[in-house]
Amino acid sequence: MSHELRTPLNAILGFTQLMQGDQTINTEQQENLDIIIASGEHLLSLIKDVLDMSEV
């Protein structure tokens, strides 16, 4: 279950981080990428917590 949830989310985060390195994006696009990354990292944390609780 962990793999099925984390792999797609890690792909999204990885590509988003690559896009942040693009010097041609404007400020609004950068802010949107920051939101995607923050939300994705929060979701990964929630997934980890749920999976940890399911082991108990």
C-alpha cells in the first residue's frame, strides 16, 4: 500500500522541484510550485502517519 501511494506523489514532487529550477517561470508560477511542494510534503507526512498507525 505504501508504494502505491508514495511513488506517484514523489514523482509529482520531483518534477515540481525540477520546474522550480527553470529560470523562465514568473513569480506567480513560482508561488504555485511552492504550494504544490508544501501540499505534497504535507500529504506524504499524513500518509506516513496513517501507515504507522495501521501497523499498531
